[in-house]
Amino acid sequence: MPSPEFFQVVPVADALALLDAHWQPQPQPETIASADALNRVLAADLHSPERAPAFRKSAVDGYAMKAADTFGASQSLPAFLQVRGELKMGEAPQDDIDAGEALLIHTGGMLPTSADAVVMVELTQAVGADEVEVMRAVAPGENVIQAGEDVAEGDLILPRGHRLRPQDIGGLLAVGVTELALLPAPRIGILSCGDELAPPGAALSPGRVRDINAYTLSALAGECGALPVRLGIAADSMDDYRRRAEAGFAACDILLLSAGSSVSARDYTRDVINGLGAPGVLQHGLATKPGKPTILAVCDNKPVIGLPGNPVSALLVARQLLPVLIARFLRQTPQLPATVRARLSQRVASVSGREDWLPVRLIESADGTPIAEPIFGKSNLIFTLVKADGLLPVPLNTGGFDAGSIVAVQPF
């Protein structure tokens, strides 16, 4: 059956809360090589299997020695140390030192047991072939990195739910963690629908347009740490739409349907979604522009979102929904979007009862506060976003902003 001609809109946050109440994501951990885990999310707390560093080592190039041998040393009255040799990198020391002796050591080299400090080479002066003057007193432990100073065996390195950064991977490999239990990147199925749609590389006949929604939504999913799965283009046929939607639903963790949510006699999306599983459609209509006719559903414990067909609406409403769903799947708290304070160049009006999203340019100004210049255009013109530096959200029931207002812009 076609969608009802009218629907009741709700704020985006309320719609997401309704969806959340019906969805309990159950991602199954998978084992991945640490070296390949950038931007992936840990499935469990991770403790260090060993200490790091494993041995005492020098933080500088210099001489390993006993700190007490330098007490009272100065440029006018230096301490003299006998140089016993050189500590080779990558090898354990073969000899200890006695009072008044030193060993040449390099940054990262292992200290002998009897040495308790390292004097920087810049604070010494060679005297003959095997003796140095030390021009300053050195304290015990100075320029020495102690064993386990970075991390102790058994320490919690990273908590469950942490998204791995380049430095995290380095730290894990430093203590010998070469494999990790990670949450799977959620698979985001993206199905476009419409007889007017053609692949981006196709030559267009009159009346047809290229499908770009599948690609902007894929890029958004990838940016959020998910794995986009483009499911092709369904014809304006209930049988083809249902067949492709069912196949995509089975293969993915979250399903996006683009172009079938507008209120029209040819809208099959509600029936297709409700056929995927219970409870089905939870909300049809969001108090946001663009994106009002969006559908939110949960079918057999998987979110299904029916997005508007026009490219700007689909992308902007997906920016409000998809990052939250992906974070929820990965057991993370959704991050608040970054904002830039800017001065609005002209008045912006807004209809009460909805949140508006307006593309803006950010222009430098003499006082350091950027100027936000609105970009007006029809909601289906993708280049209104291409030309923009960010989005200005106009909250519910504010009526808009006056020219000169300081506003919070979300930069792209």
C-alpha cells in the first residue's frame, strides 16, 4: 500500500531514541592483525603482556656511569672518568663498571647493572683516548629510562570500545600484541530506487539522472568507520525493490533505502520495510529540513532507514542519523560535532517546529571571527553543498537568526 498522505514529524533526537529502544546491536568480535587495525574498535579491555621498556636504557647519547662520581663537578673543577669502552646497540652489556669508570652509550642503549645515570656527551670533553671530563654533576637516574617506566606488565593499555589511532598501534606492537579482538566494522547497505536513475558513468538519455546518493552515503559511512555496501539501483517496481532490499538486508547490519520515502502514490518503501521483519516502521517524518519524509525502522533487530531521494536531503539527514547508529553498533558514545563560532552575514529565517540546516561559506574577517555566508538554493542541488564550508543548524522554534548574530557552524 502507498504511504499515508500525511505523517506526524518528531525531532531527530526523539526518533533516534525510539529506534534505540527497539535495537540491541550484537556485533561478534573478530581477530585482526594489530598492524591492520587503524580506526577499528576494541571488543575487550586490553592489558599489557609485558613491561616496556623491558630493560633500563639511555635517553641520550653520552656516558653510562655512577652518578656519585660527578658530585661537585663543574666547568672549573670537572670530574674525570676512565672510559672502559662502548656499549653496542641491540646487545646486553658484557661488562660492569667500577667507581670512576664510564662506558660510551647511545640513545636507547641498555645500561649495565652497575651504572645509575648517563651524562650527556655535550657535558663532557675528551681527554686523550680513554678519559673524559664531566663539566656538571649528574643525579642518580638522570637520562635513564627505567624498565617498565612506559607501561608495566598487566597494566590496562586501552579500554573496550576504544577506536585505535596510529600511536595505539605502535604501543601495542611495542609490547608484542600482534593480534586483537575487534568489533566488526558495521556493513551499511545502500539501495537506490527509481526508474530515472542511472550509474554515474552512464550516458544520460532525456529524463534520467545519475545516482549519486549511493556514493555520497558510502563516503559518509566510510568516514564514520563503517563498511559501505552499494546494492545497486532498484526499479520502480515492488517486486524488484523488495527483492533487492531483502538481499541487502540479509547481507548488512544497517540498511539505507534512498528515494522511496516521499509521500506519493508510488512510494513502496513502507511496505518493503515492514516486510523485512518486526516491528518495522517506527517513525515516518522528522522535524528537520531537509529530510522531513525520512523513515526510521527496526526489522529483526536491524535498523532500516528510508531516506529522501534528492541528494542534498539524503546526505544531510544521513549526517544526523548514520554516525549515531554506527557509534551505537560499536558501543561508543556518539561524538558531538565540532563547531566554529562565526558571525552571520545576513538574516536567516526558519519555520517554527523544525530544525533547518543551511549550507554556509566561512570567510575570514579582520577581527578573527569568521563570517558565515548562507548559500541558498533548492534542496536537490548538490553543488550548494560542494560550495559550502559547513552547515548552520537553526534549532527548533528559534525563528532563525538576525544578521550579525554569532552562530555555531559545523564545518565539513
